[in-house]
Amino acid sequence: MERPDLSPRRHLEDLAAFVSASPSPFHTVSEASRRLTEAGFSCVDESDSWPRSPGDFFLQRGGALVAWSTTGARNPSAGFRLIGAHTDSPNLRLRPRPDHESAGMAQLGVEIYGGALLNSWLDRDLGLSGRVSVRTSDDEVSTVLFRCDEPLLRVPQLAIHLDRSIATDGLRLDPQRHLQPVWSSAPQTVPTFRAWLSDRLDVDVDALVSWDLMTHDLTAPALLGVDESLFASARLDNLLSCHAGLTALLNSSSESSKVPVLCLFDHEEVGSQSSSGAASQLLPAVLERIALAADCTRDDWFAALAASLCISADGAHATHPNWPERHEPDHPVRLDGGPVLKWNADARYGTDSPGAAHVLSLARATKIPMQTFVSRNDMPCGSTIGPVTAARLGITTVDVGVAQLSMHSARELTGVIDPARFATLLESFLSTSKSAN
């Protein structure tokens, strides 16, 4: 595979392609796996014995993926350089029995996933994507990816003539009643969702067992602004970081003694408490098996953890031009002002002083500007996989990300330079053996 280009425009084009190929966490894992395979990585199964010889490997677990390399000078006993990101984004997810009718319209019932900006899903053309479990002819169950980019669904907003208070009181949405998308004006003739899906998959309707399906915005990523200095796309939180981490891994130097590991987790937006989330046993088990495959002792394993570092890569809030008062005034964050180091006194982020110093040293060496985010005392911030990873493994963890506006909207906004800067910073992080202490 050709070495990824880190020039800002080429990197942005590749990011757009990555996001477009990844409408769901399962598609993100599929696209990352495709790129890793093209680069010479081999997929391993958790239920098999792993190769004991050095190599480039990855594994999949639902909407999560872990990739690593033990080639060159890399040695598990020397420790790990971890990049953690997440594959999920807030959206609307299909219910098990989605068929619904109201006011002569056929609708599909959905649940709200994560902290979605609900108004951003109104009046948008929406497709469906995810995975479907299908019973095969020999009574086994197989899982297949599903994607429909046709404008199937839309959540219509109430006209202002029917609620004049919107102009003065703002839009108020009842998540149970007001977010159900329409998909036909002829409920008597439209097929049930199961019938429609079975036809799309070319299987018998009785073969459909279950699904994990979600809506995605059909608008393509685009450059914005009179000078094209802005980049708009769905799922920048957090596919931008997934893409940066993947690019960094494929570009990283094998001369470092540290083993580079890319961890793409699912379910960060809902607390990470799942078998494919950061709070699971997935990462600790993978790291220990990497060490065991290299004949490390238990003592070697704990020493390796103590010598390891992790960057939790996730989006950061840029100072909003229309709501600057919602931000900490002494810590402004600008689009394309450089990757953002995120701090929180209540440990909502994993950053501490030694870890921050290490990242700032890397940024200085690579001539990458850095910014600092701190939330207001009267406005608590969200969290990331950083504190979870730090607590699970006892590894020094730093929260870093690219500034963006409209976080958790169906369509988010960032700059055109910082995505490549972030990938360069992460590549430097994976390629150095320097300790944080």
C-alpha cells in the first residue's frame, strides 16, 4: 500500500473517503480492516492461538478494532504506545419492531443513541446502515453488513405556523414523539420493514434474526467558506481521530522499541460499558497476549505497562463565534489553531502533567502548534475513553483532539489543516521510545 500522504489537502481528501465509507461503527471497522490488509497486516481471531513471530496484526470485535505491529526493533517488553479512539457517533437507531403509522404516514420507530443534537436530524435525507444477523440454510447465524444510501427516511419539522412559540421560546422536541422518521405516505401498500429488508438482502423474511441498524446523513463531506478553510462532514466525532490514528500507525517508524497499538472502540458515546467498549477486557487481553506471544514473563508484562503511554484521541470544542460566553475565557480554542490538549481537574479527561509534557515535547519537535481546552467551572464537560483506559491499565494517558464546532450534530465542522497536523503528531508519538517521566 502506498504510504499515506500527510499534506493537509490530500489528508483531507482521504479523511472524506474514510468517513464516506464508514456510516456505522461496523463499516468503520470494515474500512480500517481493508486499509490494514492492503498495508500487509494480517487479521487474527481472538479464539485462535496467535503467531509468535513478529508481524503486523489486527483483530475485530463487532464495532471495535485493535491493530499493532511487532516488526523491526519493536519489543513488547519495552512497552506500548497506544492510540485510542471510538467508532460510534450519536444518531437514530432502528427499534426491533420499527413499523409505525400516524396521520396516514408510515414511519419507522427509532431510539436516540448518545447525546445527539436532536434538531440537527430534522429535515435531512437519511439512509440506513449497520449489520444484520441472518439465519443460513444450515441453521447457523451469519452477520452481514448492510448499507442503503437512498433517501429512505426523513424527520419532518413542524411548520412555524403550527407553533409560533418556536420563534420566541426556541425549538422543543419530545424525543419519543417528535423524532420518528417517515418513510412512506401509503402505509396500506408499503411493505413492512422486515419484508423490505429481506428483499434488499435477498433472503427469506423468516431468515432475518435481528439487526443493529442506524440512520446516517446522506450529505457528502465538503469544503466550506469563501477560501475553503472549513471542512464539514458527518461523524467527525470521532472518525477524524480514527482516521488520524490509522494513518499514524501505517506511517510509524519500526525503529522505536515501543509496540504501536491502535484501539478503535465502540459505544464511547453511551459510556463504553460493552464487550466492544473501552471499559471491556478487550484491550488488556490483547496487550497481554501480545506480550505472551513474545515470551514475556508476568513480571515483564507489568513492567511493560509501567513503561507505556496512551493518547486518547477525541474531538475538542472550538470557541463558538456566536456563544463565546460558553467557553473558558482564558483558554480560547480556534479551528486550525493546532491539536488541543484537554484538561479537567475532576479527571473527566485522562491528562496529567507528565503525559502533557511528553505530548508538548513531541509537538515542539515536529513544529506543530498546540492549544489547551479547559471547561468553565459552571459548565461541566463530557468525558472520553481516556480516564477509562488509564484506570483499566494504569497507563499514563493524555486526551488530545482536533477542534470542531457543532459536536454531536448530524453534520459537524472543523478546519482543513489540523486533521493532518494531528496525524503527524500521532505518528511521532508512535515512533518514539521516549518516556513520559
